[in-house]
Amino acid sequence: MSGLLVYDAGGNMSAHVMRTDRPVFVANDAARGTDLEVRAAFEGHDAYFGTYTIDQATQTVTHHVVGASYPNWIGSDQIRHFKFDGSRLLLSTPSIVFDGQSLEYTLIWERIS
């Protein structure tokens, strides 16, 4: 997995996570991917953006989603528990339904600048 998480001082955020082993489109044309290629591309990349607020008391950050690769998240609030470990930021989700299962995820983000 690879990704990028950005928070700015103006209260905006953007998150991207993707599998690094996604196959390329044989036609080398984004509009001409096969159904399998398009599905693999979609399933291998999650992204969303919007604004954020922080609640220090509960150690949560709420992402107020404006746009997302998963359209069901648009207009929603995505709450993440946060913890710092040196230059790393650990973000944990509450239960999220994926493939019929209720799962909790923890992503570890490394500061690069």
C-alpha cells in the first residue's frame, strides 16, 4: 500500500490510499479499460477530500467529506481516532462495513516534510 494524507492550516484535507500492485490498462487509454481493469483500478484506490475538525478531548479528527472515490461517503463525516508516535500519525477507524464484514482499520502515516 502507498498513500498520501494532507492537512493544511486552512482546515482542508485530502487522503489517498492505493495498492501498488494494480494492473495497468492494456489499451493504455483510461477510457478503454476492460470491466476487469476498471474494477481492479477502483478497488485498489481509495481517495477523498474535504475539511477537518479536531477534538483534542476525544483524540479524534473528523473528516467532513466533500468528494470521494466511494460516492456513499460524499457529504458524510468520517471520524478517525488519532495518536502520534514520533514522526508517525496513527489513524484508526470505527467499524466500517466492507464486503459484508464490519472491520476496523489503522493506517500509519509517516511525515515526509
